Amino acid sequence: MATDNPVESLQEEATCPICLEYFKDPLIIDCGHNFCRACIAQCWEGSATAASCPQCRETVQQGNLRPNRQLANMVEIAKGPSLQAAGGEKVCGEHQAALILFCEKDQTPICVICNRSRAHRAHKMVPIEEAAQEYKGKIQAGLKTLREDREKLLGFKETGEEKCQEYLVEKERQKIVAEFQQLRQFLEEQERLLLAQLEKLDKAFVRIQNGKLTKLSEEISRLSELISELEGTCQKPASEILQSEKGKFQQPVKISPKLKVRLSDFSQKTVALMKTLRKIKANVTLDPDTAHPQLVLSEDRKSVSLGDTCQDLPNNPERFDSWACVLGYKGFTSGRHCWEVQVGAGRHWAVGVARESVGRKGRISRSPEGGIWAVQRWGGQYEALTSAVTPLPRRQVPTRIRVCLDCDRGHVTFINAVDEAPIFTFPPGSVLGERIRPWLWTPTRKCRTGINLQTEHQIRPE
């Protein structure tokens, strides 16, 4: 702060704002303020290239520090004997003597005459330079605390920015989950509506069928009577035969046009629903930690083929060591999930799902009791791996299979992904209890001779 005394003003301008002493090797920074070289170095210790001015807090570059030679010359002038004499030391206002002592009780500088007075005689005194050093130490300790607080605040700022990013990501994740939940609800509602319409159509078919059977029974009876009558006519004389009345045959009853329209509308809705289901297929990849050593996974982990020899892989607890199986990397505990498996023209394969706890070591039970629900092809046999194997029709062995898992209802359905024809469904409630993962199997050399070793399965999410 400027004073009316020019000498005191000069001495104040020659004083460092950090150590409160005359500048020593003064440096000027970008904002125009000056500091001792040692003071500013200690203040900025541990900071990056950019720092803030201790006086005005403006951000400056540490590399732009420049010696202030004019200020250094002014400091030498301010410290000179002439100014000391002109300015003089601060003196006691009462006795006009130099203030060379410091009263610790009253926390004020005093002169030697005050020290002998009745007001300060019983108080503890220390030289004023010693008191100044003690207070300077307290100031330095306070500076250290302030610097530590500043570093903490900078850390909180960085942590706050990271938490803000995490919040935005979590918010977007919740948005996606909510949208898919709405889509599932819509699909479930559409399924209920279509099943209700199908039930109505089924009842209509039953009524029509019963009516047709009645008509057919009546027609058969009428034709039987006509046949008997014609057989009797054939036995009559020629003149009577010519006078006989010709039989008239009625046409079978046809399905009404209105029912055909309802059937067509139902079929279109079913096709639309299947297209929607195909759009929400799960993106399935294979887990290399579970793959049998003879299985070779592709780089993107979406296809697997059988190698000629076993690879040198660690026998970890998750790996199948006897049956050439592999699990999907991701498991499911709720919701509906669909994925497709490209089996091509392979003659030996099995496709399905398995429990997380399915057996991995030695021979395993490829059945619901063993925690596996699947369909397989073994040469000319095409079957579902139920408790007692269920043969499947061989009208057309699929080259691409869609697996549809409903965790909430506990069932899995297999569909021919080429023509949308259903293959097999494990009933509701059979696939329950824990996390369910995709499962594939390819036989090894040891199983049987003459096996096609190029059998390949490829996961194909849409």
C-alpha cells in the first residue's frame, strides 16, 4: 500500500510480497509482478509448466521468468545508508526510541524504555529479529498448508471431471436398457395378441371342420343310397333303365372368403413379428478359456474349427478336456436372446445352450440332466438331446440354426434360419436355475474314424 512518505513507499516497492524482505535476485513474471528467485521457486515447487501468480492468481508460464535488473538496482539504493538515515527505523511513538524488542504477551514491538515501564516490566521479551523469524516460520508453514490444500482441490477437480464422464456413460446405459425394456414389452404384447388371434382361428377351423364332417357324412349317406338305387336299376329291364332319373352330385363345402382374409392377415403379422425378433439377436462370441485344446477359434472369436492336433493350452478349471466343446463368452440370466449358428454341410455337430456349472472334465452328459439343451447331427441321424434322445424329421437338415433362449420362461427353441421352420423346443421351465451360455460341440479324432475334421460352426449375430 502506498504511503505519504516517499522513502517508505520506495522501501515497500523494494520488498518481496512473499518473504516480506528486500528482493534478492528479483524476477519478473508475465503478469508484471516481481518476486525473489528463491521465493517463487519454492512457491511453484511441484507445479507443471503453467502456474499462477501468488499475488494476482493469473495463470503464467514458468519458462517466461526474466531477471529485473532495474528493480535489483533500486533495492540496493533502498538498502543504502542515506535512505536508512532518511527513512529511519520505526520508533516508539511515546519515547521516540528504536523498536528493538517484541512483547509476547501484548504481541507488539516496543523500545527499551517501554521494556522498563510498569506496563511491560513483568512481560516476556524477545529481540524483534527473533520474533520476526518465528513469525516467518509460521507464515512458511501456513504457505505449505495452503499449497497442499490447492493440490487437493486440483485433484478434486480432476476426479470430478472423471465422475462426470462416468455419470454420462451410466445415464446413456440406463437409456439403452430402458429402450430395450420397452421393446421387450411391445414384443410380449404382440405375442399375446397373435396367440389370442391364433386361438380364435383354431376354434373357427374346428367349427368349420365339424361342419364339413357333417356335410361329408350326409353326402356319403346320400351317395350310398344313390349307389344302391342305381345298382337296383341296373337289374331292371332296358325300358325302365332309360326312364331312371340321373343322380346329381353336390360339390364339397369350401372355406369362406372371410376366413381366408383373416388367415392372410394373421400370417402377415406373424412374419412381421419374426422380422422384429431377428433384429434383436444377441451378439455372441466364444470363450477361449473353455475351448477344448483341439478346437481352433478365429481371431474375432465368432467361429471355431477342429484342428489336426491338440494345442498346448493350460488345463484351467473352465476348459473342456475330453469332449470338444466350447461355451459362449457371455451368459444370460434374464430376458430373451437369439443368435444363429452356421453349421454348413457338416455331418457331425451339436448346437445349444448350457448351464454355467456344466461339467468340463472327463465324459459329460449331453442332456438336460447334465445341464445341456441342444440338437445334433451325427452322420445320418438328426436328433434333440433330450433325456432319451428324440429323433427329428430329416425332410431338410438345416445349414443355419437360430437359437432362441427365453430365460424368464425357462425354455429354448431351435429354428431353421433358412426357411423359418421350427426344429425343436425344450418346454417352459426346463432351462432354469442359473446363468445360461451358448454351447457348441464338434467330435474329435478319438470318437470315431471317418469323421469330417473340417466341420465348422460360426456364430452369426445380425
